[in-house]
Amino acid sequence: MILLHSLWFPPVHWFSAYLKQPETAISPLWSKGAVFQANRTIIRGPNGLQHLSIPLQKGPREDLRLITPLNSPKWARACCNALKTAYGTSAFYRYYDYLIEPLFFKEYEHLFQLNMEALQLICSLLNLPAPVVNDSVQGANPGQQNLKDLKDYGQYFTERYPFSPEVGVLDVLFHCGPLGGLILSGKEL
């Protein structure tokens, strides 16, 4: 079984690791010294890669169930505007934005709750298996080993920037819609 860190809209290479193993679980626990990315995602817009991150109030970085996200309408609007700028003209944005945006405005008690709700929604929209939680063992970052397996699925702005496999899963969702699950699984279309 592979254990992965809980991430907010994980990168496409995270999904590659998630889907390649017969048994995968998500952990809210982080090891000390690991680069903390549980509250971050990357989108790709007209000015290149943009890092979005959830502001955090408190909590030890080792357990996402003890970290409280800052529930800020200002931050939520900024994220929604960034998504619209980056993906507003993509093929599937209008079919999914109204489902994604409420996640930004909802108040969550802890970061793990937010990450899992976002992950469950993405898995549902992409017809992927629902995540299993293992909260007794620390997760791992799948690293870069799966980047070479990813194929360009038609990201926007390729005339200015090369294919970016490190972007968050929202990029696949907004560009590929329901076929995104097949792309993340590495299946031929």
C-alpha cells in the first residue's frame, strides 16, 4: 500500500501515483522536515504558473487535523478570480466552476477536512476511485518520478510556455472535463 500526503487540489503527478497503485491511502500526517505543501496548488494562466495557497491560522505542521484554515472571503474571491483568469476560456470551466467555488467560501475546522472534500469532489467529477484515509501513518510525497509518464493534454498558453505537469488537478479538469480521469490514469483516448 502507498500512503500519500493530503494535498489541496493535488498536482497531476500526485494523481499518477495515486492511480497506479492498487491500494492507496491518504494520510493527514506529515513528517518533520518535509516540505509542507498541504495548503498549496499550482494553476497555469496567461502569465505562467501561479501558486495559490490557503492562509492558515494555527496548528502543528505534522497533523493536518490540527491546522485551522483562515476562512477569509477576501482570499476566497482572490482564488476564484485567479481560476477565472486562468481557465475562464477553457472548454470545461463553465461546467465545473460553480461546483468548485463553494469550497473556497465554506468554513472548515481543519485543513484535512478541506483537502479531503476537495479531493472527493475532484474524484467524483473525473470518475476516479474515492480516496481512502489512513490516519495512523505518515504520508509521502510521490515526488517527480511520475512526471515522465504524463502526456500533454492540451494545456492553454503552450505558445508561450512548455507543458507543465506539476500543475494542480484543476488544470486537467477545466481543460479535459470528464476525459481528465482517463488522462490521469494514463489510458489511451
